[in-house]
Amino acid sequence: MEQLLQGLRAAAEGTRLRILGLCAHGDLTVTELVEILGQSQPRVSRHLKLLMEAGLLERNQEGNWAYYRLAPSAELARLIVDLIPAEDPAHALDLERLQAVKQTYEVQAAAYFRRNAANWSQIRALHVDEAEVDAALREAFASEEIGDLLDIGTGTGHVLQLLSDRLRSGVGVDRSLDMLKVARANLFRDGLRHCQVRQADMKQLPFRAEGFDAVTLHMALHYAERPEDALAEAVRMLRPGGRLVVIDFAPHDHLQLREEHAHRWLGFSEETIQDHFARLGLVPETTRRLEGGAITVVLWTARRPANDAAGQGPARAAG
């Protein structure tokens, strides 16, 4: 009861209600909120502190920036935001200013793509069309609703966008701050309020164990120094009965991907992936090979057993 009263008291103030309405649309920094609200940084920071203490907002630090959004467990915050009248003049003006602020993300994203377009085009030319890969990934989840998804190595947030209509919630993680800026711009443009991205290392994810129904690693495993550790961390995130989907390259000899694009591994054999799955206690499901270029793309799926006792967790890979 006290937590509920604290949340209600925190929200029952004009500026804090406006902040909740804004943060419901995506991650925002103090600087962005100051620009939108037209208030001083100390005042906005104080309101943010009160909202976090009430459990309505969460704060994620990324480099020199801190991002605020509705706390995933804060049902009260979402209920309050849904009660804000869409025609309210102050709220409508806030959303207009939010759109203007987010357009700077679009500009940054476009610049980033221009700088890296040649590199990405070189890699894409080596394998099957991305539309076929996307179709295979959606097909992997065709028989069920996904629930809560974790996308490791999310890059531009493409997997979250692709599967957004099947998700209750989606979280993408990536080490690159530039990539996360692009991903945030994409999620905001598509209005995907139930998806978010965070900076994190695939070897040490900042989430509680067994917090997700599905985990994807889409063209991310070949960057891992120790793929077995990255897979073990991914499986640690899965609830019993949850599904792991790995999309990566079959073994190849294109050394330029290592020398020019920082790929640590030149693909993975079927035996290697299945051995990792076995060591981690996963039940293999399907393997799908997508040929059509110099490098074959492979989609592997496996499940954590539904009877895997909570708290026992998957075994770490040996070695």
C-alpha cells in the first residue's frame, strides 16, 4: 500500500506527470527533457529523482549519458500515462517537441549509415538476401507468441523491429553507443514503446537470470572472444522452456571479415554449435541453412528444458 501511495504522490505534480508522459515514448536524457520541458537542469533532475524513488522510472547509464524510461515493473506509471488526454494542449506540445528532439537521432543515424554503408554493403554481398534471413527468423517463432525477448548484439534494433508484433516486451543490447543511437531512432520512429535498447557486453548482461522467454543472437556470435561464454550467458537469461535462436555464418575462408570488420570467428560448424548446446543443457530444435552467396547463413534454434528447476540454471560451458 505504501509503495502505491508513494507512486501516486510522485505522479501528482504537473512537471512529473509530463515527464512520465514523455518517457513512455522511449529513452530520454536529462538534456532532452530540459529542452522539451523548458525548465532548468537541477529542477528536472530533482523531479527525475523523485520518480525513480517511487519506482516509476528507471535510469540506465551509457558512457557519459544517462537515459530514463518507465520502469518495466511500474504498472501504475503506464496506467497514469494512459489516462493523460491526448488532446491536452500541454501534452500535445510536449510530444511535438519530443518529435523535434528525436529528429536529431534520425540525422545522427543517417550520418552513421553514410559512414559505414560501404562496409555493410561488402558484407551483405557475400550472403543470401536479408529478406530471406528475416523470413526465417519470423518463421522460427511462427507457432507461438514470444513474450519477453532479449536481442544480444542488437545493432540497429532490426530484430526488435522485425518481431515487435509478436512481443510483450523487447530489450536489445549492444556495446556500440553509435549503434544504440541508430536503434533508438528506429524504435521511436516505429512507435515501439514496448521495446528498448541498452548498452551491455554479451559476456556480462545486466539482467536477472531467467528473465526472458526468448533470446536471439543475430550475426553477433562471430564477434565473441569465447562464443561458449556468450552462449552460456544467453542461456542464463532464459526462463525454463525458453527458446534460443542463433543466426550466424557457416564456416568460410573470407579473411577480410576478420581483418577489416573485426570478426573474431570465420563462421561456426554444425558440430560446434550443437556441442555448445549440449554442454549448456539445451534441447536442439531446428537447423536451417540459407544458401545463395559466397557464405552460407545458418539459423539454429534450441530450448531450455521446461522442467529445468528455477534457480538451478544452465551449466556453464567447460574450458
